[in-house]
Amino acid sequence: MRCTKSLWLAAISAALFALLAPAHLLATKHPRYGGTLRVELHVAAVSLDPREWKTGSVAAAENEKLAALVYDRLVTLDDFGRFQPALATEWSHDAAFKNWQFKLRSGAKFSDGSALTSKDVATALQPLLPSGLQISPTENGVQIRAMRTTPDLLEQLASGRYFIFRAQSDGTLLGTGPFFIAESTPPTPSEANPSALKPAHLKFIANEDAWAGRPFVDVIDVTLGEPALRQILNLQVGRTDIIDIPPDLVRKARQENLRVWSSPPDTLLALRFDDAQPGVSDPRLREALDFALDRETMANVLLQRQAFPAPALLPQWLSGYAFLFGTPMNLDRARELRSALPANLAGGIEPLRLRVDAIGDLMKLLGERVAVNARQANISVQLVSHASPSPGSATAASPATGLHLFAWHYDSLSPRAELQALAHHLHTEAGAETVAESGDPEKLYAEERRLLDERQVLPLVLLPEYAGIAPNVRNWTAAPSGEWRLADVWLETGEPASSNAEATSGRNAALGVHP
Amino acid sequence: MLSSLQNAVRPKRDCPLLCKFFLLIWFCIAFSALPAHPEPTENASLDDAVRELAERVASIPNLHGPVRIQFFQDANFASDTGKNWQDTFRQEIEKHRLAISEEPGASLLRVGLSETPTQLVLAASARVGEKDEVRLVTLPRSTFRAANLPVAPIRVERQLVYQSSERILDASSPWNGTEEGMALLAYRNAELSAIRLDAAGQVTQTVSLTAAGARASRDPRGELIVHGNDAVVLLAGKSCQFSWTAAAEAKCHSAKPTWRSSTVLTPSCDAGGWKLLADGSDWTTPDVLQVVPDGSLREGSAALLSDFPGPILGINGEQNPASALVVTRNLRTGNYEVYKITLACGN
């Protein structure tokens, strides 16, 4: 009897396996078109006009993420180090890497159905290109002439703000990308509570005629300005599909068993010396502070291992040599250097004032940690929050600051271009020129070494970007730079697939992007 | 000076065990590849770079041994290259008469191999006097080739027969049972095309289906069915027909495709047949080919598993009862690869 029962159980199990296992394999094999991908971001506003983006700013990174839905670049870089055709199908250069020719893809169209032309490309790129690069239309493409040798032009064009768009007379921008923007709703007062604001929304609709193929989802609905904790809650209860997570909440998200994705560390938090306070230019003071900084604790304790100590200006994944730089915390040496300084410097008469960009609690926490580290070396540092200046107000009267804690987002896939942009940001024009001329990695290393030795900037930590992703989001991938590839994402379950008619119905409503 | 499009390359090395037919193909491929594509292999490229770095380190002025070498390697890169490059570096350093020591007091020489978005970077740094001497050697990441794939488990014979950086949707075996070569459904420069290859992997004919109305799609589904000179292409929502002899007359029309059912292979020793299954639902992770006995009575029996280097995008066993072509995307190299799967008996 027992034997018969076991046989029955075995038979039923085998039958279930036979029915379910192959069914599962087949059912999940194919991607699904349709549906709305809901994205929540903490930023309150975005600009989809690449001409307005400030190089290295954290805001530009958010802008770029959404702009990639609407626009294409000339080339892309795949995950395997190969440049792939996008709006340019062929390219070539002369032996000196000064004259580049790009052949444009025929048949590529903007979201209003008009054809992409060489003139469009030249007009879009010229204001975005660094000085010294001149672009002009040719018969079937564009030509870029560089004053200096530019072997890394493809790295530059495949990243950052180098999107192709057409500015219309009404100020809207058209793109050739996988989506076009159909609605843009600014923050509005809530009906229930007029003192509160309903967050801004952006609605992107699939471009049926995208040259690389229609994206899988019909709509991407982006909500801006959602607080991080509410985003996590919304993801948990299935009210959203993708959120961005600040580093200090990643641990919580993981504890909640959320699916968390991280990019390569793409944001540098660093200190910059401003010469507004006396004595700050003294190299001994800079060196003392550098030796006092405990980057390991900042990354591993303060940021709960969601950040990395920054030994250099460029991250390892971009330069390949950052591991050669150390993060030399040496408190004894710091105190020794400090004791050799005049007593009235940095804590003697007035503290060294540290300005912190008001981009969140994280920066303030980090600033406080810098002050603690500095105090250990007998350097007095006082935090000064950076508020937006209002006309004729306190800004003019606010005390001069000698230190600035800032965030720098790596925009370019070219380490040379990135170091050059950072040098410009630090106002070391001479350094920027040197960087511009060096295509040799050893020269690039030497230039970075020089910038670090000058200690006008002290790198602290590197932050990756984190995103929470709902379980039904499939084929989530990101570009080497961390840019999300939402056109390739599909939704396994969720709301019923909206018809393509919905996607096309919005087309006539708004085809362009209002910057 | 620079080629913007990378054409298909033939496999470097893959040794079939069973079939003389494929041995012949392999030799043809190997010999035809040598003069046409003098691309360095992964090991040759990396080895060359390691040697160059060692030579440059050894020639650093006033750097005297013994040196204590400390290696650094990206974690995600370690599994691909192993530590062979480190051994090579040590040997090369010693060849240049620079002694190596494990003593803590010896001069520290830090050497790293890293991967950036476009390059492999070999870096070395040594302290000489008061100065850090740094030497860097880079090579394009695209020259990197993953090491030979692990041999498939016994009884499932797997042979890499074609690889290309261009997107392949489907592959079809020789159409008349005797003709050598292969037909591919692939994207060439974002144009969907049917491509005929000869036994050496050379393209003999390309039929663009874009003109017939088959637009680019992100959907990985696509099937190429070849019957003699006629071919049918099934896409999501579309079907195309053409003849290889009158390719310009290719026609596409809207149609709900009936995708091919599971591929069943029948090895000579088992008339019952074995079904080839793959998940294929996640294109970001490597897939496992499951070879399970076909037939309801045999379902649930032990399955053979074969790891693939990426998601399995297509399985086509229509042309030959003993073998199938499997299309995958190698997640290490980014290449689309076509494997011949044959079931071996008695192993």
C-alpha cells in the first residue's frame, strides 16, 4: 500500500515537472512588448537640453539618464570595449587623429518624422564640443577637425552630453531616440494640502520608428522629486518599478530584500582649497589636512561600505592606474606639519571655513567628518552651509571660505577629457592645457600626479549610483558609464500591455522636448 | 585608418572529436583565417604587453634588485585571465636580470592589470630614490579574447562554429544535407539580413530584408528556415520569403509567427530523442542548455546540462536530426556565437 502511494506521488511529481518545468522555460523565454515602466527619481527637476548641462555636475548625470531616452549619439561604446555605430555608421581618421570623418546613418528620423541631416548633427554638436574642435557637415556625414591630436574622440562622443538633437523654432528639441516626450507636468500644489507640492512628471512614449527598433515598453512615466524613503516604500509595495537610492539608504534597501543595482563609482566627493582665506595656500597646511583625512572610515563606516576611498582624481575603472596612488592617512605627520605652521593659521585666530554644497545630508555628514579629522591634527574647520544666494542678502556678508566640499560626476569615457574638465573646474588652466596635449597614458598619470601633489583638491570618496529595481523588470542593463538602457527593458508582468495605439496617439500632442 | 565595423571572425581554436566533416571545416577556417585576419590572440596580445611592461620596468634608471612584486588585478578580470600574466611578468623581469625577492625589505614593485571601458591597462610603479617611477602599457580592450570555453560535459558535444560582433538571431544548418556552410539571420549595420556562409566561414551572399519591410527590432526572436533555394524568415509580427537565387524579390508581410517547437535531437543510439531547452529569459546572465529526454514517459529523467557563456538566443535543429545550432551571446567578449551541438553516445 505504502509502495503504491509512493509510486502515485512519484508519478504526480514527474507529471508536474513535465508540465511545469518546460512551460516555465518557454513562458519566460520571450520578451514582452507593452506596459508602462514607472521610474521615480529624487531630483526635483531635469533639463533635457544638453547645451544647459554643467560639466561634472551631479544634476547633469540625472539629465543625461533621461536624455538618453530621447536622443542618440553618433557612436556608443558596448560592454566589451567596442565602439558601435549609432547615428554614425562608419568613421575614420587621419594618422594624426586630427581629422575625423563620420558617415551618417541613412533613414534615421526625428520623432516628428523628419530626416536627420548632416547639418542637424553639426548644429547640435558644435556648441557641445570642447574648444579646438570644429565640426562641419559633409555630403553624407560630418567632419570634425581638431587643433590637437584627439585619439579619444570616440570615447568623448560616446558619452556625456554629446547627443544629437534638432532645436525647433519654439525652443523644443527633437531627438531620434527610442522615446519621445509626450507630457511634462511641473510640480503643482496638492488639492488636499495646498502647502504641499505634487511631484513633477515626465511621460515618455515609445518611438515606433526608432532606427534601432521600437523599445519594449510603451510608456516610461517618470516622477521627479520623490523623497528617497518614499521611493523605497513605493518599490516595496509595487507602486513603482525603478528608483534611485542614495548611498546611505542602500543598506536599508538591501535589508528589505530589494533588488539593488550599482554603477561603477561615478561621483567623486572631494575638498577644494579656495584662496579666500589667508594661509590656505600654504602647502604645509594642505598637506597636513591631506594626511589627517581618514578616507577608509568615511567610505566604510560613514557611508556603510557603499562608497570607496578615493586615492586619485580619476577612478580606477576609468584610468586603470588609480591603484598606484595611496590614501596616506598619517596623523603624526599631519600634526608635525601643523605644528610647523604659524599659530594663527587654521584654528589659531579663525577656523578654516568649509563650504558644503547643499545637495543632501550625505555631504553635511562628510563635511563634519572632515572637521573631526582636521581637529585631530589641530586644524580647526568650521562647516558653512551653502545656500542659494538671494538678491542683496546675506551672501555678500557671508564669511570667506577656504575649503569647499564638492561633488564631481564623471561624464566622459575618456580619462584625458575627464581630467581636463576637472582641471578646468579647479581653475588650473595650465594643468588643463597640459592634459589636453597628452594622449600618452604615462603623461596622463604624471599630470594627475602633479594635480594631486599640488593638493589644491583632496579626493575623499567615490560613490556609485544605486538603483532599486522591481522584480518584474527584465533585461536591465547599463552602459559602461552607468547610463541606464531603458529602451531594452521589458516588463514580465504588471499592468496589461497598453496598445500601441496609445503610444501613437500621444505623438501629435508633443513631439519635442521642452528644455 | 580605423575600421568602424567589425566583421565576423572565425573561431580561433576548437577541436571536434567526432566528425571529420567538422574537422575539415575547422581546418579550412583556421587556414583561411591566418592570412586574412592577423589579429593577435588574447594571450599573444596580453603577453606582448606584459613583456613590454617588464622590459620597460627593467630599464628604469637606478632600479636595482631585488624587488618585491605586489600584484593588483581587477576582481572581475581575474576569472578571465587567471594569473598567467603574473607568471609571465616574473619570468620576463628575471630575464632582464632583475632579481625578485619575497623579503619585506626588498624594493616594492607594484604591478597591476586593469580594465577600463576601452582599454586594458598594465601599470607598474617602483620607488627609486625619492621618486615614483611609473610605467604604463595599454592595449585596446576589444582585442581581448576570452580564454577557450570549457569543454562541454561528456555526451553533449559542443563546437564553436562561428562568431561575430554583429547581432545574430538564428542560424541554420546546410540546406540540402550535403552542402557545407551555414545560413544566418543577423543584423549587419542595423539592417536585418539573411547571410550565407561557405564552409570556411566566408560570406557568400547577403540578402537585406530591410528593403522588403523588415525593420530593425530589439526583439531577439527571429527564425530562418531554409529549404533548398527558398528561405522563410519569421519575425515577431512579420514573415518574409525569398529565394537565394532571386534575393531582390524578397517580400515581407504582417503575420503572426508560429515559432518552431522544441528542438529534439535523435542520437544514433537512442531513438527516443532528447529535447534541447534553455531559459533565455534574461539576456544579462549566462544560460544553461538543458538536454532532457523527450517524451512524456521519459520527462523527469536526468538532464544533461551545458553551460554557455551567455544567454541562449536561438536553438535550431530542423535541418539535421543529430545536431543543432545554438546561438548565444558571449557576455565576456560581446560576440554572438554559433555552436554546433551534437549528442555523443556511449560516453
